Amino acid sequence: MDSIEFILSPNFDPRPDGAAPELIVIHAISLPPERFGGPGVEQLFTNRLDPAEHPYYAQIHTLRVSAHYFIRRTGETLCFVPPELRAWHAGVSSWRGRERCNDFSIGIELEGCDTLPFEPVQYEALAGLLADLCTRFPIAGVAGHSDIAPGRKTDPGPWFSWGRLSALLVAADHAQVARLVTLEGAAAPGDDGLLRWPFPVTGRPA
């Protein structure tokens, strides 16, 4: 994809021998929490977060983490780690009985949080990126961070519409990719019901 800006993170390493990306993990992040548009995420992924800038930063500035891609609220897409390499995004995780998801996954962070909807342009950028990655790698599934680390992580959160993402892929003639999105029981294409376990029914957005 020509519109992607590359900013190399130091937080990566080679994948294990013989490991190829088979899973794409969708995350959500905002720094400071629930505030958008600033440099915090880029600073976190490049180890330049200033602990004096915000109280929350004092808690996390020593973390050494990264994702392969970050999609801002504007749809602007940044690449911090080439997908051929291992980014440090999933943490303790398991998918279809396989642990250490970083070994075989690609992490995509959306600028967002658990309490607000995502922007339409973010879904469009994400759909295009998924379609591109699925042509380059043997991707077998697309999951949320909460799916691979249930009880520990909640992102991309209850306001992320898996149905909207799937519908965009189908409309762009990427039905095969859409099936990877819906394989784990996400909302059907066109269904804007947003919740997906582990969120309780009582937490369903109005």
C-alpha cells in the first residue's frame, strides 16, 4: 500500500525459524487514554514517551512494545515493524491452542478506546490493509486482542463493529478475507451489533 508511512520501532526481532504470519490481531490504543491525535502512540512504540508529560505515561514509559501498523482516526496508516518481522504487541496470548501469538501474527492498532465509536475512514483503511496482507501472507484468521487474551485485554472494544468491517471487505470483492474476519463468530456482514465476548450484555452500547 503506497499511502503507508514507515517509522521504524526498535522493538522487534526475527520470527522463529519457519514461522510465517497466519493471524492478524486488531487492537485499539489511545495515549493519553481516550485522547486522540497526539504523538503518544508513536512515542511509545519508539521508546520516546516522556514520563513527565502525563501521569499515565509515568506508568508505561518503560514498556518496550510495538505493533506492525497503527491507523489514526484520520485513516493515516503508520508502519512501525515490517510484517515479515516479529512485533511485540500480543503479550501472553493463545489462538486455536497456539501460544505466543507474536510469533505468527501481525498486529494492527486502531486509534481508539472502549468508550467511543471508531471513524468510518479507519474501517476503510483497515479493510484495505487486511486485503493487502492476505495476498502476501498465509493468513488464516483475523481476531481481536480480547479474543487471544480473554480476561486480560478488552480491545478493540465493544464499539468496534466486526460486521461493518466484514461488509466493507465483501463490497470490495474481498469475500475470502471477510470470511476470515467472521470465522470466529463475529457479527454477520451488515450487522452493526457491536458486542463480542468478553463484554457483558448489560454493556451493550445504546
